[in-house]
Amino acid sequence: MIKRTAKSSELIRLPRHIAIIMDGNGRWAKRRGFPRIMGHRQGVKAVRSTVRLCRELNIEVLTLYAFSQENWGRPKEEINALMDLLYDYLKSELDEMLGNQISLRAAGQIENLPERVRTCLLDTIEKTSSNTAMVLNLALSYGGRAEIVGAARGLAHQCLSGTLNPEDIDESIFASNLHTAGLPDPDLLIRTSGESRLSNFLLYQTAYSEFYITPAFWPDFDESELLKALFEYQNRERRFGLTNEQHSESCTAKGS
Ligand code: FPP
């Protein structure tokens, strides 16, 4: 069972930010003799249930890797189908996002999305921007290396224009030039379908994330799968490069 504090039913040591590489839609479909798009369609259901449970558990940020830069190389019909699913998802979930105080954000080169999807995305981001309970961050047309290069380019421009001194660039300034500016780094990174790769996802932000890999294909990632991941996370010891003793002392000092 997932851990709770002794005094209350409040869940303890939950991640502030969960990031998920949703993988295995195609294989889920293939095993059943369905076209790949059926796997993506079923994957949207897993997106819905995961967002709901994260919100119930008061997770602050959920980042979902929905479409990578590399995914543009997939067959045109699959790309179109994924864009349609994204569009339909945004349309159908707006009321739930508003009702549950969920604010939508996006990371990635969203200028590359088809105009209809981009407009709907920006509109949903705008309409949900004052919601404060949870951030749902969709990584779309996202590539971690491109994000880092973009941040470096932006900082170089600021230095050239004289608004920034190169000596003042530190990790916090660098992070504020990434697409995840203002969000805490992911505490827990989940990847489904048993693969153990980052696949160009949040390369900068996952420096100290705990990795959890499940063999389940994304369409099968239900509430019990998320709870299993959270249970394992609760039992991990995160030392951030310190020794055991140093880490325990710093936790005592912080009261965590
Ligand atoms: C990886 O599975 C999954 C994707 C490339 C797309 C993920 C998209 C969704 C879950 C649906 C749309 C998203 C939202 C947020 C509405 P794969 O196709 O690479 O699977 P495979 O490795 O088994 O082929």
C-alpha cells in the first residue's frame, strides 16, 4: 500500500513533478491485430485517468511526452491521427481542466504543429492559465537537445544585446530559458513498455530524477500502475550526491 502519514490520510513523500514517457501504443495495438492508431486512441484513455489521479493526489506538475521532434518522421497518416487525437483531447478536456483547477502548458516547438491544433492548444493554455492546483505540461514536437540549444541561443542574444553579462549565467538563469521555466524538475520519471532510454526527453531537467520503468504498454497504464510507481518512489533514497549521513542530516534540518 502507498504510504500515508500516521496522523492523517495525507500521502507522504509524493513527487511534486511526475514526467512520463508514454511508450508502447503501437505494440499494444499490434498484439491485438489492430492498426497502430488504435493503440494511440486507447493511450488517450490512459492520459485521462493518469491526469485525474495525479490531480486527486495533489501532484503539482505532470509532464507527458506526447509527441517528440523525431515523431515527425512517422508515416503521415499516423502523424495526422495523433494530431487529431490531440485536438479532440484538448476540446473534450477543457471543462474538466477548468473544473479541477488544472493549468495547461506546452513544451516543445509548438510552432511546428498544424495551425488548427496550435490555435486550440494556445487557446486552452490561455483559458486555463489562472488555474493553480496542477500544471499539465504537454511535451509536443519536443526535443531535449533542441531545447538546450535554444536556451543557449537565447542567452547568447541577451549577452550580445547587453542585457546579460556572461559571468552572471548560472544554472537558475539557464533553467529559466528552458520550456519548463518556473516548474520544479521532475522528481519521478516513468517510462512504459520496458524501454530504458531517455529518448531526448527533458535532458537538462532529469539530472536527479528517479527513474521508474514498467513493462506495461502505455494503454495499459492504469491507476494501479501509477500507484505502484509512486510506492516505489516513496521507498527510494534520494541523496543528490551526498553521503547517507549528510543526506539524513539535511532532511532533519529541513524537517522532511
Ligand atoms: C509512443 O508509442 C507514443 C506516442 C508516440 C504518442 C503518444 C500519444 C498519445 C498517448 C495520445 C495523444 C496524446 C494526448 C496527450 C492526447 P509508440 O507509438 O512509439 O509505441 P511502440 O513503441 O509500441 O511502437
